Amino acid sequence: YITRAIERAAGRMNAYLDQRYQLAELAGSNWCRDTNAAIAAYLLSIRRGAAAPTPLQLEFDALMGELYDISRGRLNVPE
């Protein structure tokens, strides 16, 4: 389950990032690694249909907002 959650999180994150970046250039990004881990944790927390714990939900919502803003050119990937 963990490996699949990481893969799903990476796919979701990359869908936003590849609109403005070459993904290979982001391979060493700590921000991308941490974002991927946070999204994967969120996905694991909801995999059985339960609501995510509030801290995970808030972090997920914030990160998805940042990814959206990055994809639209309003923000850049940190670092």
C-alpha cells in the first residue's frame, strides 16, 4: 500500500509540475520529496474511506493549492 500511495502521490504532483518544469530537473528537490511524502500520507489515511486526520487534510489542501499555483505560474517550486 505504501509504495502504491507514493506512486499515486508522485503522479498527482507531477501532473501539476510538468506543465512548467522538466521533471528530471526536480529529481533532487527536497520540496518535491516532502510534498510527495505528505500527499502519500494523506492518500494512505483515506484509503479505507475514512476522513483524513485534520492536520493531514490541512497540509494536503495547502499543498494542492501550491501545486495549482505553480502550474499556473503564480508560484515557483521552492529551492
